[in-house]
Amino acid sequence: MRVGVPAEIKNQEHRVGLTPASVRELSARGHEVLVQSGAGAGIGMSDEAYRSSGAIVRDSAAEVWAAGDLIVKVKEPQPAEFALMRRGQVLFTYLHLAPDVEQVRRLLAADVVAIAYETVRGPGHSLPLLSPMSEVAGCMAVQVGAHYLEHQAGGAGVLLGGIPGVEAARVLVLGGGVVGSHAVRVAMGMGAQVTVIDRSLPQLRALDLEFGSRLNTIYSTLHAIESQVAAADLVIGAVLVPGGAAPKLVSRAMVRGMRAGSVLVDVAIDQGGCFETSRPTTHASPVYVEEGVLHYCVGNMPGAVPRTATAALNNATLPYVMALAEKGYRRALLEDAGLLAGLNIHRGVVSCEPVAVAQGLPFQPPEQVLR
């Protein structure tokens, strides 16, 4: 199979779909990998590194898209890329379609097969291709939150961990999954007072067993969220509805009740965000102030640490890329129910129910569209 790896063009996105090591695995099995020149620059990998691994390096994105039967990316297609798609082409990347009406419309019109990393399922309903970036984003959420609490960054001038004799900052994490648990770990490591809210009692028990009495675990209710948001210096939104739009857990009124200079980090912004006041930002312009509170809502947070993030992502995606290349997409999907769950759009049909529900579109189960 011909596998295409275009350079990412989303704002300040420096990750790449395949590393040279991944290219070597594909090339060794007889697949042709076409990589756009400069695609690996953000992770310190030259065109020569890709050539040495067996890739064919092309000068333009148009050449890669035109030749690739399977396109492996990191982020959702940008407006300039839709015109480059071919009918029947397989796209394997993060898509986050539920809140993105225009992207769904364009993918349906392009007549492509779109498989989303974020809805591929693993054992025990895990999300194996979302988890690596969730881990990165959870760690980063605390780092950026701590930075924007600094006075020169626009925050209240609070040191996250405090010092002896001075109270540490209060950090609230909404959601105790992969993002939330990593945010908790980093925030506690920095000495903050940390509270996590989740509606899953088993997850809260697991976090309590892992972190002990230093972590405050609270079952999710409207009252709990309202009272904890009001007391927090930093709130990290880490909720997830796989494939669907994020619930708006924090209202504008709650944000208005926070202390001026507090910080919100919305890791759920890819799925529409979990704060009513959230709107997408970029690494070039990451924050804005709403109701006196700083909002950080960058949709591709791991793009700021592309070497770590790309390596982690490839560790997870490579087996699936290999399966798609070796078997073809139909057989690979039908033989792996977890990969099949990643099929969001198939040749003009929405095949992911949460996406269809979020946008009020007709839905066909993925096993039906492949018949």
C-alpha cells in the first residue's frame, strides 16, 4: 500500500504522523511511504533521516495526497487540504468531529474513509490512541496553568505550590480519567492543594488509592462543581464523552464567581469545551480573559512538545497503521472491533453515533456501511 505523510499545517502544530522508525517498519514489509519534505522538522528529523528509513520524500503536500492510498496525519484536515483528497482515500488521524459541522460536511462531500484516533477502542473500553496525547495534555495543563497564574502572564500572582508559611494554590480537576489523573499527579508533585471531581465512584476510589488523603476526591454534582470552582485558583477541564461533544460543566455565572486572575485550562476544547466561556485558541495566541478569568483553550496542546508527543503517538498508532496497510481498510476494520469503532465517516455516510447525534445527522453503524 502507498502510505502518505503530509506535513501538518494547523497553527503551531509541529508533530508528524510517522517517525522515521515507523517508516522503516512499513518499508521493511514492502509498503511505499511518501513523506512531504520538511514534515519531520518539528521533531528534529531531516528529510535524509526519512530517506534512510525507506521513505520517498516529495516536495509538496499535493504530491503526497495524490499518491497516498492511506494518509496518516496528526490533526484534522485544514481547509486547504480538503481539495487534495481523493475519493475512497483512507484518512487516519485525530478528527474530533462532534463540534465541527464544517469538517463533517467537507469529509462527507470528499467521499473518503475517515478513521479517527480518538474513537478507536481498546480492551476494557480504553482509548489507546487518545490516551498518549491525553497523558501529555494532562501534564501540560498544570504547567501552563502555573505559568498563567504568574502576574506578568496576567494571572493573580500565585505560586502553585506555595512556600512554607504561605498557602499553596487550589487546583480543581474536572474529570478523573487519563487527562485528569496525569494533571492530578503533576499538580500534587508541585505541591498544590488538589481536588478532583468525577461522576465515577470506581475512578474516584482508584485515584484515592493511588494518591491517598492528600487528594480531595468529590462526586460530581452541580453543587460540588459550583462550590469548588469558586474556591479554585486553577481549574482544569478534563472531561470526555468519546466521540461526542463535551458537556458544559462550568457556566458563565460560575466563572464570574471566581477570583480575578484565576485560570481555566480547557483540555476538552477539541470536543467543544467544558466551560461555557470557552472558545478555541492557538499556540500563537493561547489565552484570553473572560469575566476576569484567564482562559487557555488550545486544541493541540501536545503540539508544543512535538518530540515527546510524536514518539508517544507513534508507539500507539503504528500497529493500527500496519494493519490498515497489510490488510486494506475493510479487512482491518472488520477483523478488529476496536479499530472499527474509529470509523467516523465512510464514503459519504456518518458511521459514528455520537457525531451523528451531536450534529443531527443520519447514522449507519460501521459494520453496515462496510457491507
